[in-house]
Amino acid sequence: MATTEAQKPPSGAGLIFTKEQKILIALLAFLQFTIILDFMILAPLGAILMPALNITASQFGTVVSGYAISAAISGMLTAGFADKFDRKKLLMFFYVGFILGTLFCGLAPNYHMLLAARIVTGLFGGVIGSIVMAITTDVFPLQQRGRVMGYLQTAFAASQILGLPAGLYLSNQLGWHAPFIMIVIASAIAGVFLWIHMQPVTGHLALQTDKKAFVHLAHTIATPRYLLAFVTTSILSIGGFMLMPFSSAYTVHNLGISLDHLPMIYLVTGFASILIGPLVGKISDSFGNFNTFVFGSVVSIVIVLIYTHLGITPMPMVMLINATMFVGIFSRMIPSQTLMSAIPSPDSRGSFMSIGASLQQMAGGLGAILAGAIVVQEASGTMLHYDVIGYVMTALSVTAVVLMYFINKDVAKKSSGAIKLNPADAPAGH
């Protein structure tokens, strides 16, 4: 299987995916499905978990942020070593730890044990996304990456279609522990397939110059052109984490949708997402990542402002708004990931991705804590001040567009330099 830097198809020759590339995309998407599902499952479980454990909205925000903060710490600690090992072995090590952490979540008897289990899960699971990004960037040239990112985001949609409705059904029937056990089983299957079918990814090892992990980490952090990307990643993450943790409670208590109907909302949204992801990836490759990102930002701002001001709303309208919201989310997520992947040099790619993931989780944890401080749940269950979150997210989205403009210019300049040095190796269409 073509999985090393040296085996990567030259620019202009890899526009159509090979069989080996398709297998790799499927494997990574399968893995992403389990990681995303584990991360997302808490949001829809919020309306069930808070009364079950007798915890406040602030405590629930702490559970969500516990995963994010521990993942941030793990990402920073891992960054110095991220380029020192075969990426497959690194991926498998953290994936096994993630499975064990999720198992502890499924066995947790109370709030404090659940918080501890989420911290353990975050220590391992929070790094996996950055390793997947590094593998994707190692294997696929820039002109393919928008489509690859789009296909990988089908894992997000699959978690909506298959995972969340199944998780909600199990939690309604067997209690909130059941979805975590379901994730453990799916993850174990994914781990076996990865171990058997994925080939080593080692092309970056020959490029290493820093012998000490701390020196490698310091060099990556000190690279000036990386700093803007790190700041932008943090800004993008804060907004997403603010809206997600209390979405199910808001849908139930403010929009008037019953718990029994929540799975159907996630099901419909998921089907829409599975169509949106690959389409946005193709559009990004064809019309430009920055243009797609601006479109997604505009859609997100409009829909978020509408969504956070809703009262009792008919279920079909809630489904339509949620589906449109994911058009905006994917139209920001996919092109931003593609542009970020073009920034680091091959020798520091893993370190760059790990630091970015660490900052993403740290910012996300901050966003969850901030949302928990803003939102207040009345005795009736109604979530107050949710509209404030909409205003904050709007400001963050506008800021992100400005920062992404400069990142896009940097990537274009880098691509232009590559064309002058070696036209055959330059990213096409940028």
C-alpha cells in the first residue's frame, strides 16, 4: 500500500485515487468514526446524564472540558515525539489507550469517576486526530486533500446516522453507560482492521535533524509561519465547543423536541452530512479552499444566530436548520484543514499537527467552560442566555475569516515558490 512520503504520487498524477489510497481512506474514516462518536456522544446524552448523575450544567461542561484539556496536555507532550516513530505504530498505541479510556467511561458509577475516565480518554484519543492528519498529508498531495478531508468527514456523518441514534436508543433502554460500551466494541473492530491492513508510514523518518524530542518541539513552536496557524486553530475550536455541549438540552427544553425524537433529528442531519462532506471536498479542490471557507463562515453565522434565538419549533424546521448548520460547519472545517495541512514541512508535520491538536483541545475546553459559565438551566430545564453564545460565535467566526485570509496567502506564496523551484512538484490549482 502506498503509505510513505517516497511513494506518494507526483503532483498531477494522483488526481484519481488508486485502490490502495481508497483502502487507506476507508480505514482512517472507520477510525475517525469511533473517535468522533466518543467525543460527540456526551452532547446528546446531556439531557439524560445531568439528571441521572444529579449534576449542574457547569459540572457537565467540566466533564466535556476534562476530555479536551487532558487531550491538549497529551498533544503538547506528544509533539516532540510525533515525527520520531512510524506513524502506524504511534496511531495504534494511542488508539489502544483510547479504547481502554472509553471502557472506563462505560463502567463509571458516578460523576467523579466519569470525569476521571474522560480525562484518561482525552489523554489518548485527543492525539489521534493529529496523527490521522499527518498520515493524510504524508500520503496525499495537496490537490487531492480537499476530497480526502471530505471523505474523512463522512465519519462525522456516520456517527450522526448510525452512532448517535443507536447511542441514544441504548441509553434510553439500558442507561447512559451503554453507548460507551457500544463504542468500545466498534473501536476494537476498527483496531483489528487497522493492524492487519494498514502499512507503515515512515517516509518522514529520513528527514529528521533534531535528535532530541524537546529540541524538535521547541523548533516547531518557534517557527514564525506556524504561529498564525496555531492561533487560527484555537479561534475555530472555541466556537465549536461552545455550541455543542448543551445542544441536546437546548433542543429538548427550549425547542420543545422530546427525548424520543432526538435520534430522528440526528439521523436526518447525518444523512444530510454524508452528502455534504464529499461535495464540499470537491468544491474546495475546484474553487479554492479560502472561497469555500468564507462561504461556510457566512452560512454558519446566519444559521447560528437563528438557531440560538429559537423558541418552541416544529420538528421539520429543527431538522432543516440542523442540516443547514452542517453545510456551514463542513464548508469551514474541510477547507481549513486542507489549508493547515499545506503549512508544515514534512520533517515537522507530526509535531505541527500534535501542537495544533493540543491547542484545538485546549481552546475547546475553554469554550466548553465558557459556555457553562454563560448558560444557566432553570428548574424547568430551560436553557437561558443561549443567544449570547450565538453572538460570541459570530465574533469568533469573523475573526477566523480574517486570519484564514493571511494563511491562504501564505500557502499560495509557498505554492508559487514550489512552482519556480520545481513545477512538477508544485500543488496544482493553488
